[in-house]
Amino acid sequence: MPSATVVSGRGQIEIGDRTTEVGPDCAVCIPPTASRALECVGTEPLVFAFTFPRDRFDQIVYCLDH
């Protein structure tokens, strides 16, 4: 299952039809088929890391809506 971990800053993450605020040291698991969006909502830059349960980057499939 992919996840997003916030390193610094504050953001709002939308997963499917749910939205929640995230901040430093917050990790969120993301169901593989769920739509998702992450937006900075604070005054400092939002720094985050996405992790994927795959061995290589070429195994990751990106489906971008825009």
C-alpha cells in the first residue's frame, strides 16, 4: 500500500472522498486504487515523501488526472 509521510510544513490530503489535515511526522496509508491529492495549506513549503511497495521505479504506474 502506498503511503505519504510529511517531513515539514502543513498540508491537506484528500483520499477518495475523505479530506484531512496533515503535518510533520504524519504518515498516511493510501489504498492503491483510491484517488488522492495533497495540497500545502501553511505558510512554509510542504515537504513530503511518497513510498511505494515495489522493488523498482519502473514497476510504479502513475495515473494523472491533469
